[in-house]
Amino acid sequence: MEDKRLSYFSRAQNKIYKVEHEIPGYIARKTPLNDIKSPFSTLGNSDSVIMHEVFSNNVYNVTKDGLSLRYKWDFGNRNFDFGQLPADRPRDYYRTFFRMDTAQAFYLGGNIEDARFIYADAFYRHVGKTFIYDKKTKSYVVFSRLTDHVVMPLNGNTFLGGITAFVEPRHVKFVANSDLLDDKQKALLSSLPPTSNPIILKFFY
């Protein structure tokens, strides 16, 4: 069964005028390849919207007229083909499958982009990997953690000189080195309850 997951709403007409983008039902309902974060981001400081697809490594342009493929991440012989998964198994089967040590990169959890760089992340051998691709030089770097031993969350947008990220308070310790925070920032973080709204972080480069 295929599910159409993307709806277009017209504020002028006050109605949904288009529904598209089919996702296999078993992917959406049973596997961890169904994104729990927003797959949308803006292209740098522009109004252009892009959308990444967790299970296929596809990245799309999104306009009022619909989707068009922008590019597809290619990890060579480490590509994961979701088509190899049987569609009629229980949830435990897929949970076990993705716990196995595999030499394939899967779960394109984040993908943001500006005029110069593309930032993305995926799992490889159960370790989160971040990819930064330089459009100008056509070169890239791959890493698991920054030099201050934190990961770079890719669920925000870019700005001139860096990226933003939205992080729940209980996860801040994984993405921000407390040694780099001043006393005011430390006090603010310690005062936030676990149920507080997400925090906006900025990473500068």
C-alpha cells in the first residue's frame, strides 16, 4: 500500500489543492526509516524549499507546482536499497534488521544546504556520520564528531557563516560542549525543565 504524504494548501483558496509523494506503507508504519523530524528546509537565505527523503537518499525541490528531484546522495557500494526489505513483516523484523552490523549507509536524517555547502547525516555501522560537501571544489569531509567531541545536529537551516539547529533540552549535552558556554548560558540551560520547548543553537564556521 502506498501513502501520499505531501499536501499543498492554498491560503488564497483556503483549501488543499494537491496531494502527492507516495511512500510505501510498511516504510512509514513499521520501519525506523520514517522521519520523526521535519524533512523540509530552506535553501540558504532564500525562499526556496527543499525536502529530503530518509529512506531513499533523494533530495527534492518543493514548489507550489510540486516536487522535482534535486539530487540523490550516492554512497557507492555502501548505498542502502530499501527495496531489499520485504514489505509484509512485523515491526520486530525491521527493528532487528537495522540493529545488525551492516556496511551500508542508511537513514538520511538531516539534509540542509546553502549556496556553497551541503550538510547531511546518515548512519554507517550504527554510528552517526556527518557529510559536508563543498559545491565549489566538489570535495567533501566525513566525520562523527566535531573537535570539541559533540555531534552536529542537522534539523535546522543555514545562515551566513553557519547553521542553526533545534534541540530538546535533554539532548543539549550531546550537541554542545558545556566548556564553551559562558556562565549565563550554563545557568540558563540548567534552569530549563526537561519538558521545555526546543532550544535554537548556532554553529559557526
